[in-house]
Amino acid sequence: MIKVSQRHIVTLWHETQMGPMKRCNEAQAEFAEMMWALWKDMQPGIFDADQDDKWYHEKQDHKAMKEKE
């Protein structure tokens, strides 16, 4: 996947909200395409419930161990 700067994402989003209607529509199409690509790229990480549970329990175990000291 191509890396995109945070500045580019925010600027593109702003263009979807402000300016001439034609440019807003073009920016909306570009922004939507970019967001779908990001969403598809993140799927394994977002919906990996086992990994989320593991992370949560490790965090809680670490917290509990600190409290015992």
C-alpha cells in the first residue's frame, strides 16, 4: 500500500467540504477511494478478536501485578 501523509488526508478531506461543487465531488471520490483502501488494508488487525483479547488481558495482568507490589 502507498503511504499517504496525514497532512494530505486532512487537506483532501477539507477539499470535500469547501470550495466549488465540482472540486468537492472530485475530492469526495478520491477521499472515499483512499478510505476504502485503508479500511481493506486494516481488516486483519481490526477484526482480530483473539489478538484484541490477548492485548486487553496482558494489559490487565500487568496492571494487577503493579498493584500487588
